Amino acid sequence: MLHRAGRVVAEGWWWPYRADRPRIMHSVTKSFLACAVGMALDEGRFRLQDKVISFFPQYLPPVVDDKLAAMSVEDLLTMRAGHAAETSGAIWRGIETSWTAEFFKIPVVYQPGTKFVYTSADASVDGNDSTAGLPKLIFPISI
């Protein structure tokens, strides 16, 4: 669906979807996050080089290893956090605790910034958790 100037200007549906059937949006939130990040960077709220641990001291393990300490905002946004495997949205949706707290339990196997792994975990820390987020990216701008 394409929406412009308050109106639907184009739409298309294919089985099993219809215009009257709700859609599961899943990874589209990453697009909203990208917009929010761009706005926050423009406002100077943080830098891409900022270390992730500086935003979440309450969720850190008792011992922070060098790889976790090195992880930057850019590493999260480019899905190069250093994790060995994908953490899918299907796994995250079943978690009843803070997604951010769970993120910091995932081992950082590779040096952040060196290996791409498509994962929902990185985006969850960037802004989807209602209790945390890189300075609350999405909620203050009412997306």
C-alpha cells in the first residue's frame, strides 16, 4: 500500500491477503527504526561510534568482555554485533522479560563490526523494547 498526502494512492493484494485482513508487519519496524535513527543522529542524540553498553548499564552482565565493550551503535544498525547466529523475531516474541536484557545474554563470538548476521536481536536493542532503547528512539516521536 502506498499512502501519500493523507490518501491511499496505490494498493495491491494477493492470496492469502485481502484489504480487510490485518497484516503482520514483523520486519517493517526496521524501516521505522532507520528513520528514527536518522532523525536522532541529526539531532545529535548519539553518534554511530557510541558504545552500546553506555546506554544500558542496568542490563550488562557482571563481567563485560572486550568484544561486548567494543560493540557500537553502528554495529547494531548494520547487524554486525558479533553474534554467531540469527535470533529471529519468532524467538523474541515469546520472551516475557525485557528484550534488551535478553540481548545482553547472547554471546558475542566475533569482534563486532566484522561479521554480518541477519537478526532481529540488534533491532530490538535499537528501539523496540518499551523499557529501553538508544535514547528512546521511536516512542518520543510517536511512530
